[in-house]
Amino acid sequence: QVQLVESGGGLVQAGGSLRLSCAASGRTVSNYAMAWFRQAPGKEREFVAAITWWPLYADSIKGRFTITRDNFKNTVYLQMNSLKPEETAVYYCAAGREGTARREDYDYWGQGTQVTVSS
């Protein structure tokens, strides 16, 4: 089993940057595909980025966000640059069998971290 804990969320102005972290315990992150999803109030949880051997990004954030993993620290990161107000959401870390954009393909989820982008 895997336990995931996100951190690094907060309040940032439009155009600013944040780096989210997801610390895993139980199994090492090298055994799983890791991903980030986000969910705004009243909306469905949507895919942001995933990583196995290589990264996969949603079109909406491509070129601005970077997902990386550090297997020695058992942590995955999401570097977010040029943030937009519409990207205000709770950001969730997930672990699964394959690095896809489907929520159903992930077995473990963190509790989420709030990111608020002010205009």
C-alpha cells in the first residue's frame, strides 16, 4: 500500500510560481506511475500531469508545468509557472499502475493541497 501526502500549496498572484511536493510511504514511488490532478469547486477532477519513464502533460498546462520524481527521497514534484486564476483548485497526488490521464487508472490518492491564484 501507498500513503501520499501533498504539500506546497498556497496563495500566489497570477503569473507567479509554486512547487508542489508529494511524499510517499509504504512502497517507493519507483514502483508506481505518479500523477497530479486538480479539482475546482463544482467541477470534475481533471488530469494535470503524470510520470513513469517520461512525463505526460495536459494540453492546458504544457510548457508551464513540469513534473519530476526523486526516487531516493520517495517524492514527486510539480513545478508550476505562469499560474492563471482559473487554475485555482485543490491539487491531488496519485499513484497507479500506468501513467495515464484517467482517474480510474490510479489506486492511491493524497488528501490534496489548496492552490489559490489571485488576479
